[in-house]
Amino acid sequence: AAKAQGRNRFNFFTPSMQEYAHFRMHLIQDLRLALERQEFSLFFQPIVELKSGDIHKAEVLLRWQHETRGYVSPADFIPVAEETGLILEIGAWVLEQAARQSKEWQQKHERIVQLSINKSPIQFRDEGEYFSRWMSLLKELQLGPGGICVEITEGLLLDAATGVSDKLLAYRDAGIQVALDDFGTGYSSLAYLKKFDIDYLKIDQSFIRNLVDDSSDHSLCEAIIVMAHKLGMKVIAEGVESEDQRELLRAMGCDYAQGYLFSRPMSAAEFEQEFLLDAKANA
Ligand code: C2E
Ligand code: MG
Ligand code: MG
Ligand code: MG
């Protein structure tokens, strides 16, 4: 019976599933080598203050350029990095690079560009030594308060056993701000918003996409903004692509926006050219 079952199971394993398993195996192998091959880089996307149009924040987005696969999307490799635990090493690299980049821009352009870094729940839970090493680096670099923001997702806050509050307190002591990413898409309990010290809510792009035509998205965004402000948080709208969306969000009192309307994510050199050198020249 066991044999028959095994055969049946094997029958369920269609060629396309086999291909997928094969593809995945190679992806994992390549991902393991990506750090030493220096295939990762950081991209930066400006976060615009809606009232003034000023840019003093940017989100850090990881990019993987593989020699034969070409550009691999984080949406494809981050989940694999999480499943295999590779996210710990990769994530630590991102944290370090971002801290150094922030310092470099501070020194070179005499202004703070707050860099906002994505941290996956697994990283938060299991990063161990990497955490204290990063905190030491930040201390050494003396980035000053507000130099770094960490983006986490809602689900993490529901998991009481992960030492999340201790870590968030350590962040606050170190002058690191915290944003709730993709807000509205996770397992939500509004109770955590008062329990934890969160600086920013990032409204997920799925609520922004039809903002102008869909009255329920409109109401939701409006309610999120009012609530966030009452609780002392600022709001960042993600995925803003049109002038109409920008205008509506600004009228609603949304604090910041990020999206293709303003800029795509770009390399450090491009970001510097576009937003740091020009800004200085214009000032
Ligand atoms: P996220 O943190 O929500 O990042 C926003 C995503 O929206 C980015 O995709 C960005 O390129 C994209 N985006 C920005 N503006 C627009 C717009 O106007 N329209 C549309 N349609 N999309 C826009 P990206 O760079 O592909 O990253 C995808 C996700 O991968 C991120 O979502 C984040 O969850 C994850 N990720 C990226 N870098 C890292 C990292 O260093 N560590 C971890 N743990 N996750 C990362
Ligand atoms: Mg993010
Ligand atoms: Mg997001
Ligand atoms: Mg997202």
C-alpha cells in the first residue's frame, strides 16, 4: 500500500512541478553564492514630503543581478532567502551597506537622507549576533537620530514571543525609527498600534491603486490618515503613480508619498545625481 501510495504521489508530481523544483534548487544554489560574487546592490527610491515636495527620506530596495539569470526580482528571491535562512546573512549585508551609505551622504552633502530598510520577520526573530553587530556599527558611524528607519510588517507585532518589544525599545534608544510596511494587508489588530512605538504607517499600494475612482479605498485611506495622526504617527502612501492620487493624498493630509510618479528606485550614484547634487545646486 505504501508503495502504491508512493507511486501515486509520484504521479501527482507533474513535469512542470519537477521543472519548478529543479529551478528552485538552482536558485537556492545561486543565492548562496550571490554575496561572495557581489551580485547584490542597493537601490533607493525617494519618499517625498507632500506638503513641501522635499525629499529627505528614501527606501532601500535590494537588487540581485545574476550573471546569466539577469535581474532577479526581490519578490522572487526574498521568499526563497527566507525559507532557506539565507535572509539572515543577506539582510545583515543590507543593514551594513545602508548604514554606510547613509553616513557617506551625510558627510558628502551635509544633509540627512533617512534610509528606510526592509526587515523580514524571520530576520527580526532570528538575526542573533547580527543585531548587536549592526547596533555597534551605527554607534560607531554616529548617524544621529532619524538617520535610519526600519520597515516591518504587521504580522510580526502579533507574535508576542519574538522579543519584538525589546528590539523596538532598543531601536528607539538608538534613534532608529520604525515604519509598518504594507499597512492594511496583514493580520491586523489595531491594539498593537498603541502598544508599540511606531513612527510611520505605510499604506499599501493596493489601497492607492484605485484611490481616485474607488470610494471605499478613498474612505479607508482617509480613516487610516486620521487614525495615524491621532496616535502620533505619520503616514506614507506607497505606489503613487498619478498626479490625481498625489493631489488627493495631499488634500487628505497624508504626510509622505512614494512611487513611480516621483521616481523609480535607482542606484546610489543615480540617486545622488538626481536628488542630492541637483538639490544642492538648486538651493
Ligand atoms: P516593499 O517594501 O513594499 O517595497 C515597495 C515595492 O513597491 C518595491 O518593489 C518598489 O520598487 C515598488 N514600487 C515603488 N513605487 C511603485 C509604484 O509606483 N508602482 C508600483 N507598482 N510599484 C512600486 P521591489 O523593489 O520589487 O521590492 C518588493 C518587495 O521585496 C518589497 O516590498 C520588500 O517587501 C521586499 N524587499 C526589497 N528589498 C528588501 C530587503 O533588503 N530586505 C527584505 N527583507 N525585503 C526586501
Ligand atoms: Mg518596504
Ligand atoms: Mg510596502
Ligand atoms: Mg510590499
